[in-house]
Amino acid sequence: MAWWAHLYADSKALSSGVNFVHLAGILVAGGFAIVTDRASLLLSPESGTDILRELERGRGVHAWVLGGLAVVAASGVLQLFSDLHTYLTSVLFWAKMGLIALLLVNGWVRMRAERGLEAGGTADWKRFRLTSVVSLVLWFTVLLAGVFLTTIS
Ligand code: HEM
């Protein structure tokens, strides 16, 4: 992949374009996730809102978050190959990857909690709320790790 590293280093337009795609994916995936997490934290069994309708609306959001994350991952890999050695030997890079893995696991736990709520299980409320808080914290932590990653390249 030396040719890609050279191309990337020599073309400011290319590196800016890839960077833009990375940030656009974050905007879409993170934007949908944050709005949904906020709405989820405002929901409660006592709130009187139609929980099932809210969950149905939330279902459509998963595709946007996962689609956005796929774009982020693809553009992230292009950036990774622009300076493979630097990133692969960076603790910060692996910390960021670990946090992204946690974000995905959290999303999976959340979807299971949603299915539980749809089936009428009130025990899933705690997990549903907790995963909203964890999602908010992780999105901002990954963002922070991403911004600081630029200091090592
Ligand atoms: C598999 C997924 C990902 C990979 C492989 C990846 C990889 C990278 C790489 C290699 C850079 C380049 C840093 C530099 O310019 O020196 C970067 C930048 C960045 N990443 Fe990621 N990333 C991923 C996902 C994410 C996610 C999910 C977020 C946010 C929540 C994120 C936020 C950022 C930010 C803010 C930057 C700095 C952009 C800039 O201002 O230049 N990344 N990423």
C-alpha cells in the first residue's frame, strides 16, 4: 500500500476529501445516535408516551447509525493505510478502536433491551437507559481520541 501512502501524502485534495467523508459519516451516525439517546432518556414507563411507537421510530435510526459508521470505518481505513506503521504502533489508535468496539457492543445490548421492552418486559428499562448514557459518553470519547490521533501523524 506504499502507492496509497504516497498518493495521500502528495495530494491535499485527496486527504481532505477522505477526511471530509470521515467527518460526514460521524455527523450522520453520531447525530442520529445523540438525538435518539436524548429522546430515550426522556422516555419512562410513567411518561404516558406511546412507548411502542417511540421504539418503532427508533428502529429506523439503527440503519442510519450503522450506515454512517460503515462510511466512517471505510474512510478511517483509508487514513490508516496512509501511515500504517505510525497508527498500528500507537496506543491511542488501539484505544480508539477498543472504544469503537465498545460502542458496537453497547448498540447490540441496547437493541436487545428494545426487543425486551417491545415484548412487555419492564426489567429492560434499566438497560435501555444505561445504554443511552453509555452511548453518549462513548461517542464523545471516540471523537476526542480521533481528534488527538491527528497529533501523532
Ligand atoms: C474503524 C473505524 C475508524 C478508523 C479505522 C479510524 C481511523 C482514523 C484515522 C487513521 C484518522 C487520521 C488521523 C490523522 O489525520 O492523523 C482518524 C481521524 C479522526 N477520526 Fe477516526 N477512525 C474510525 C472511526 C472514528 C469514529 C467512530 C469517530 C468519531 C466518533 C472518529 C473520529 C475521528 C476524528 C474526529 C478524526 C480527526 C479528523 C481531523 O480533524 O482530521 N473516527 N480516524
